[in-house]
Amino acid sequence: MSQPSDTFKVKDLPEQEYILPGTRACSGCGMSLAYRFALKALGSDTIITVPASCLTVLHGMQGFMSTTIPILHTCFETTAAAASGIVASLRHQKLDEKITVVGFAGDGGTADIGIQALSGAAERGENFIYACYDNEAYMNTGVQRSSATPYGAYTTTTPIIGKRQEKKNVPMIMAAHGIPYVATACASYPQDLFVKFQKAKTIRGTKYIHILAPCPPGWGFNTKDCIKIGQLAVKTGFWPLYEIINGKFELSNPSKALLNPTKRRPIEEYVTIQGRFRTLTEEDMAHYKDYITSLWENIEKML
């Protein structure tokens, strides 16, 4: 049974590890940290399906997998379809109550290439957790823009002035499907992330968790600053942490105080220490401030 993240202590975390030492993830990888704590919450009775992504690199080649639980690698666009098939097979074997099925994909495989299968599965109410680790670009193939790339960020396909469109709000798109559980998380807040995966595991139907996963080579920051970057994303109000349970919106503890704008750290603290935002102008900074103000005004309306 899960408990509120504000009462959950580090000592409550299980010691069991499901990722073996020595993966091929980059140093300072936010995704690998989030994945480690998600697996701790899910436990051994779990099957995970993953598309082409940084996570397949972490897993390694077939026969030399870095996890101690079953993993199915699938095509880029088929994560939710593969998860649906695994659920159907387990249901046929009467194992669907015992084993948790999870689709774990990047932002490209979720917000872009895989959104059709995910939307279809959500509409059908398939019983699995879908987790998007969002490093805000196609990092595994060379830092190309995705629809989850934020405004103004440099990528190899937006090289001059950065992306000129806003980040796609996938959690709210999934909430519009009427599924029972939607949450945002961040690799820099592992206790909050752990509790949300625990909670999702107890709920029937399609569950969606969207995780901000700082990426040192793609975002342009020192590997030692991974935790700091994620915390600043939350503390500046850029990445609010929340849950939507059966349609009811609730801010998570790290973000509750940010309803008061004076409690938010300046957005400059977040963007100026990332190389991908090096082309931002004063007008772009004003745009970001307006974006965050509008984001939190909408949040206040949902409470």
C-alpha cells in the first residue's frame, strides 16, 4: 500500500535493486535514476516493454540485459500496443491480477511516434502503467527536436534560434481520456516518484506517469548537476508535480507552495545553466515568465 510522499522516508525504500551495476547509460542520466526507483516501487512481479530509446541502451543487448525482471523491446511506435498484448496474454493465463505490466518510453516514443497506440489503449482502458521519461528530445539518435522539447531549446533540428513552439502537455492530453490515474514526476524527487508508482500499481485501468528526466549531454550541463537541474525545474514552476485521480487534480507536496508566485525561483536560474538555452533572448525570457504565469493560473482553476 502506498503512502503520501510527504510522509515517506528514505529508510522506507526497499533495498532490493532490479538494475545490475554497470549499465551503458550516460553519466548523470536522469532517466536511469527514475527507472531505478520506479522498479523498486513496482517489484519483481513486473513485465516491462520498451521501444527504441535510451532505455534500450541501458538494458543492453539481448542476452546481456541489465535488469533482473522481464523486458520486451518493441518497435518505436508500439509501446502501448505491446503492453496491451502482454496484458491480454496474462489475462488468458489468469495472471493479470498478480503481474504488473508497464510501458516505459521516452518523449519521442510517447508524445510523437507512439501517441496513437497510447491513446487507443487509454480509450479501451487497458490495465497497465505507461511511464514516459521525458528528456525533451530524441536523445538516443542525436538530440533531435520532439514535440516535448521546450520553447527556445537548441536541438540538432532547431539549431539557430531553438524550437519556437511550446512543449506538448501530454499529461493533460492523457487526463482528457478519462483514465483513473495521471501523474507528473521528476527524477530529482525520487521519493515522490516512488510513491506515485506504488499508487499506480494498485489502480485498475490505464495509468499514466510523465517523468522529467534531465539529460546532461542533450541539455548541456555538468553531470554532477542532474539533481539540481530537476529540482530547479520544479522550484521555478516550469515542471509542476501533481496527480489526477479519477478526475480530481491535486498538487504534490514539492509544488504546493508554488501557488504563491513569490515562492517560485526565477526561471533564469533554470535556463541559464543549460547549454541548450544559450540562444534565448530577453524577449524569450519574458515569454517564459508569461508561460509559467499562465500555467499556474490554469492549475489554480483546476484545484
